[in-house]
Amino acid sequence: MEAKYLKKALQAQKTEITEHLIYLNLAKRCKNHGNADVLRNISEQELKHAYFWKAHTQIDVNPDQWKVFRTVILAKLLGMTFVLKQMEKREGTGSCMYDELAAIFPETKKISAEEREHEKAVLNMLDEEKLKYVGSIVLGLNDALVELTGALAGYTLALGNTKVITLVGLVTGISAAFSMAASDYLSSKAEGDALAKRSALYTGVAYIITVILLILPFLLLTNKFAALGSTLATAVFIIFCFNYYISVAKDLNFKHRFLEMTFISLGVATFSFFVGYILKMILGVEI
């Protein structure tokens, strides 16, 4: 075997044995027995693929233990659906590398096809609580981002220092979080949703976390304009992270959602900034 093909074959072997351990570990932690069985089947398939490459390379390859550990932790934090879809999009072995190897190993086409089928099967079966309540999380995040960034921008010009802005922002944010959670509960209950309480909980928690992250710069910085800039940057970062997660987990367009949500949040903040200045001038308030 030529050196360049041996290198690619060893890379494929390492990927297969690593993914075998990833799927095996995810199967052990999966509470749904049906999904766990599918994950174990995929794990066994990946192990067979690793043995296929070992038969050709005649070299033992150690798995990437750090990748296994990192993936399992991410699955615990962000959900199995997100992690598996991310693997499918960015780290799967059914790639152009296999197309190159197919020139001397025709079996790789079958391996690639098998992996796509198995990955598709498991992704279609997965149904996680985190994704069931995405609507509630979106409601909490979106409302907090739009309302609080706008309010904080207005307060920055209307009020005197960061401590006052922090106090007023926290009162506004916490009150709005409870109000939004209550509204979500009542609307879900009116629609006959048996899980209305849990839906409201997700909405309220998403709102509260967003409030804390947006107000934090005003607690840490003394210059209110620097704090506002940090808050707006934090808002864009939250929008980026959340929309990336949703776009991967639910196969949605990331760019469109990210730009739309960012434009709305920053647009409201800019408008509120000038409203705060105008009201301060008209009312002659100095705090």
C-alpha cells in the first residue's frame, strides 16, 4: 500500500474505533431502550469497519479517548440529538476521504452507505425533552433578548450610573421572566397541554439566565457605555450559540435565523437608546 493511502486508511481506522466507543458510551447512557439498541448496533458496525481497516493496515490504532470523553460530556449537556447530528455534519467517516480510498478499496463505498443509513435511522428515532420544549426556550430567550437589551439601552442614557441601571434592569428582567412564564403556562393550559407547567418552567429559566448574562456587564464595569457595549456583544453571542444549536439539532438555516434575531434585538436596542435620551431631555430627569 502506498504511503499516502496507508495514512488515510489509518486515519479511517482511528475514526471508526473512536466512533465505536462514542456510540457504545452513548448507548449505556440512553434511557430509551429502543434508541439504546440502535446505538449499540451502530457501535458494532463501527467496530466491524475498524477491523476491516486493521486487516489492510496490519497496525493497531488507539482510539481518540479525548474525543470520546468530550462527545459524551457534550451529549449530557446539550443533548444526544445535537451531538449526533454534529458528528454527521462535520465528523462522519462517510466523506471525501472515503471516495479517495474507494479507488483501491471498493468496499469503502458500502461502508460509507451503511454509516449514512445507520446515522439516519438513529437521528430519526431520537426524541429528546430538550427539543420538545424548543418553542418555550425560544420564547424565553427571544423575549429577554429583545426586551432587556432595549430596556438596558434606554436606561443607559436615562439613568446615571451602572448600579442604578443594574437595579432597574434586574427588577424589569425578573418581573418579566415571571410574567412570561405565567403567560406561557396559561396559554399552554388553555390549549390542553398536559405539560404546561414544564413548558412554563423552560420559558422562565431561559428568560432568567438571559437576564443574568445581559446585566452582568453592568455589575462588573463602572462605565455604563462600556457595559452597554459588552451587553450587546453578549446578546449577539447568545443569539449565535442558541441558533447554532437549533440549526444543527433541527436542521434549520443558521445564517437566516441568526441574522434575523440579531437585527431585531440590536434594532430594538438602538431605538430604545434614543428613546431614553429623548425622554430624559423632555422630562428633565437627572438620576
